[in-house]
Amino acid sequence: MKDYLDKLAQSSSRSYVGTMLPGIIICFLVMMAGIYGAELIGALLIKLNFLPEGSASPVSGIFVAIILGIIIRNTVGLHLIFKEGTAFSVKYALRLGIILLGFRLSLVEALKLGAWGIPLIVICISCGLAVTLYFTKKLQQSERLGTLIACGTGICGVTAIMATSPVIEAKENEISYAVANITIFGLVGMLFYPYLTHFFFAEDPIKAGLFLGTAIHDTAQVTGSALIYDQMFQMEKAVDVAMVTKLTRNLFIIAVIPVVSLLFFRNSQRARMAEGAQSGIDSGGEVSESSRLPKWYKLVPLFVIGFLLLALVRTIGDMTLTNDGAAFGFLSADAWQSFYESSSSFGTTYMLGIAMAGVGLTTDLSQFKGLGMKPFYIGLIAALSIGLVSFTLVSLFGHLVTV
């Protein structure tokens, strides 16, 4: 009997792997094509002198992978054999990628901005969230889509969108639309803001870096804009300040995801109660299970906890390296840097790339017909508002920040 059960288990395992494998493979291939496509775009921008030599591509491989996936899905189509594997990739590769992203962020970097820099970042993030959610409601758009655009604008672009999407159960077309939104306005900011920065903050590299680090969405785009600024106006310190500011801003993904999740579920609860009142349903004062807010611990997904734990590991490693000359007492500076960079790169490049390729492959463009142009108006308003708030705060308080 035991032998029979073992054979049955092995057969089920092979069947499960066989079902998943085709979809995972196609996601991997689309992801690799996205990576090389993004590199080609970056090389073309450098050749056309839009970016300085040595710049990373401002268009992420994730974005290109989504576009390629959408093209495949809406031209040749996606056979049912790939369905299970793509769904698996979207769900589990995404979570693992976000967890490994924690290695990129150190609390030590945030402390460099001091008592004035961090509040400035918090206000900019809060503005991005508040303005985006307000206009989402005013324009009567999907709250899930508005929440994704808000997080992408306020925190760290595509990464924030991907981290928020599973929490609020966003649809594939909403994720794709939000990523396209953030990428387009982030690119415009990357190319335009270095010159605006020089016009207003030409003699102050700290203010210049603070503005670029808070006003532009994605980390790669902030890097590109700071390098453009340095090449055009010889302000190397502005690059360092911009990167510290952006990495500190990225850290707030830990706090913002639970907050936006709570807001999302509260608004959904109110909408359900309003619909019940309009339909004349009498619940006898009882609250249905579906309309209750989730428990607090459900607003903090496990992958966010994993992200935080790895960020703490990175922080402790950096602190022990500074104090003792060896991370955790036994890793040299080069070994420690190689470890956390390769781990975070595997997560952000491959795991998130596979997940977003899956998003593209499951996105049916016919679903976009109901969305129209209003979400892009929301993204434009959000980008302009966070840029204006950043400019105002940096102008007033930037001189108080020391890095």
C-alpha cells in the first residue's frame, strides 16, 4: 500500500510540474526578451545623446516584458497549456521578487538625510497618494487602478505597483495600465527635470538631488536624470543625494502598503454598505462577513514582512561592516556587497521580470476599452502635483538638509 501511495504522489508531482512548466518557461523567455529589449533602448538613447555614457536604461526590462507579453497575448494568443504556469509566475515569482528587493534598502542610508530630509520625503509621498486617490474618486475611476497609480507615483514606480497589486487584488489590465502610466510620466520627468533643476537650484547640489530624488517616479529614472544633471552641469554630489533620497523613499513601501490596503478595504466596505442601503436590504444591524474589514495582520502581507526582514539584514550587515570592518564579523566589504547585490538583482531582474511577463501574457487589450484616457489624466495630475510639492518643499527647507 505504501509503495502504491508513493508512486501516486510521485505521479501527481510530475503531473503538477508538467502543468506548470510550459507557462513558467514562456514567462522566462518573455522576461529575457524584455531585459535585452530594455538594454537596446538604453543603448539607443545613449547613442542619440539623450543619456550620458554609462547610464542604465531608464526603461525597465519589466516594462518591456509586459509590453511583449501583451503583444503575444493579443496577436497569436496564449494556448491553455500555458495558463497554469503563467498564473503561478504572477503569484509566487512576484512575492519572492519583492522579498529579495529588501536587500537593496538599508536604513543606514535613510539616516544620512537627517531630521529634515525624511519629513520632506514623507510629505511628498503623502501628497502623491492623497492627490491621486482624490482625483480617482472625482473622475469615477477604478479604486484599485487609482491605488496602483498612487503608490507608483508616491513611492518607487513600478516596484510599488507590483508590491501593492496582490494586496488589493488588482486585475492584470489595471496593473499593465498603471505601469504604462508611471513609465511614461517618469520618462518625461527624467528628461525634463534636470534642466528645470539647474534653472532653480544651480548652485546647490543638495537641493538639486533632493528634488530629482522626490519628484521622479522610478529608481532607474532618478539615476538617469541625476547622471544627465551631472554630465551637463558638473554636479557629482547631486547624484549621490538623489540616490540616497530615492532609496530612502523606497523604504516607505513597508509602511504605505498596509495604509493603502486599509484605505482600500474601508472604501470598499462603505461602497458595499451604500449599495445595500440603496437596494433597501435590511441586514437587521448585522455586518456580513464580506463587508468586515480584514484583521490588521492581513493588511501586512507575508511578502512585506519578508521584505522588511531582509532590509533589516542589509542594515545590520552595513552597520557591522562600518563598526568592525566586516559584515556580521566575517564578510569582507566586497563579499558583502556582492552577496546583497546579486540577491536583490536576482529578485528584481528575474523574479519580478517573470511575474510581469506573466501579467502581460494574461492581459487582454479588449479589457482596456472601458478604462479610456481618464487614468492617464490621473497619472499626469499626480506627477505634476508631486513635482510641485517637491519643488516647494526643497526651495523652503532644502538648505536645512545635510548629506
